[in-house]
Amino acid sequence: MNRICRIIITLCLPLLLCSPAMAQHAGPYIGAFVGGNVLMDAKSSDSSGLFTFTFNPDMQGSAVLGWEFAPGNPVGTGRVELEYTRRSNPLDQVKFVEGSFKGDGDIKADSLMINFFGVYPDNTKWAPYFGVGIGAARIETSSLKVTGQPLASGSDTVLAYQLGAGVDYSLTKYLNLDLGYRFFNSIRPEFTEANGQKLKMDYVSHNLVFGLRVGF
């Protein structure tokens, strides 16, 4: 992964140092993103009481299909897109009233979002953007365990939203680098514990993403 990052920086650095204004693309585009996500401590509850899951950070990947609006149109400068993202985080610990215990297993989230981004270009190739997305997430527990004992499993599809901000860099009229941040949140998914009880937990993550968008 580090080698790939070095290659990307080497190829793109000469372009980043020369930043004349670039004509803006309008129309359809596709894109691919990679990044890292930090899943916040998840407050959880079942009929026995409250406890907390803590997770380790991990990688994520996204694919987008969208439309960039032409400059001067009535809606403003920006874009709308359909985004699919896959996130996964390994369980680190489970915190009960009695103390913290070693956890195992993963939680995965596949989300499908409709994003709306407002873009604010200036006289260079750089353009900051801000936006919001709404959609659904299928959140799945992959054999969560505590001290080696089964804790919960299953999946749930819930309403989700995200807030985003970042900066675009125009390599050409049709090719953009995108460096961004996403705050992702969902309605609490529900899973089944090993003893048959229902478990609900928070799902909130902070995400840094880097990608390429290609217009056509």
C-alpha cells in the first residue's frame, strides 16, 4: 500500500505544482475511492443492560456514478452521485460494568447513498466542496465474540446519512483527484445474541478518502 501511495504522489506532484485554471467538466462521471475509517465506540444495549464495543480502524473502498452540473445552471455549481461503499472494522474490546474484555470478529457495512455536493471553484485547479448524502446501509456482524465466546451475529438494513467535505484537483478537464472527509451515521442496527436476545448498537464512523473521478 505504501509503495502505491509513493507512486501516486510521484506521478501527481509535478501536476500539483502547476495550477492554471482548468475548464470545468459538465455531464456524467465515474469514480473510485480508497481510504481509512475509524468506527467510534459503539454504545450497545440488550435486555440485560448497557455495554460498549470498541473497534480497530481499517480500510474502505467506494465506487461512484454521478453527474456534474454545468456552470451557471439554476441549481448552482456542484454534482449529484450514487455511491456504494464497503467498510469493515475488527472488534477490539467489549466493555461491561465489570470491566473490559478481549473481543474478536468483524462488523461490516455496505452502504448505498445519494450524495449532493456543492463545489466552490476559484481561478486555479483547486475547488473545495461540501455536501450531504442519504441512503441505506446493510450492517453485518461476523461472529462477534468476547473472551472467545460467541456474542452476536446477523445483519440489519437501516437508514443512513453522511456529511462530506473535501477538495477537488483538476488534472485535466475530465480527470479529477478528490481528497475528502466523510462523517457516516446510521439508525441503530439490531442483531441476535448467542442466547437469543436482541442487541442494538450505534454505528458512527469518521472516514478519510482519496479517489479519482473520470468525466465522459
